Amino acid sequence: MAGMFQFCKALEIIDLSNFNTINVKNMSFMFNKCDNIKYLNLNNFITMNCETNYMLSFENKHECLFITNNENLLKLYSISL
């Protein structure tokens, strides 16, 4: 899944809550340079086998509704509820 949506500048809304990520080892740069994302649903993302922790990288700071029930993602990106 590394770089899966990289440079998708038109991407604004994405719901990946139904993705099966249990065996994914690399999610690096998955949303790199996706600077227009307004809604990102990563509920049910399982990252325990993932060896990378830099999946989210936005060029410009902007508001984005980030949804997850994965405590590891919340800690990695300093997201508070």
C-alpha cells in the first residue's frame, strides 16, 4: 500500500474503512502530497504488522476530518479526540 494515493491532489474524500490491512507491512507515503483531503476514514485499519509510520504527509496544513479507531495511528500523528 506504499504510495497508493501519492500525489492524488484532487482527492478530497476517502473512506477506507472496509480495507483489510491485517497483512500490510508498508503504508509509507500512502497519502503523500494529497493536500486537498478533507475527510479521511481509516476506521478498522489494522497496523500491527506495518513496519512504517509515515503514512500521512500533507504539504500544506489544512483541516481534515480524520476518523480512526486505531490507537496507534492516533499516537503516531498526535491526534487528540
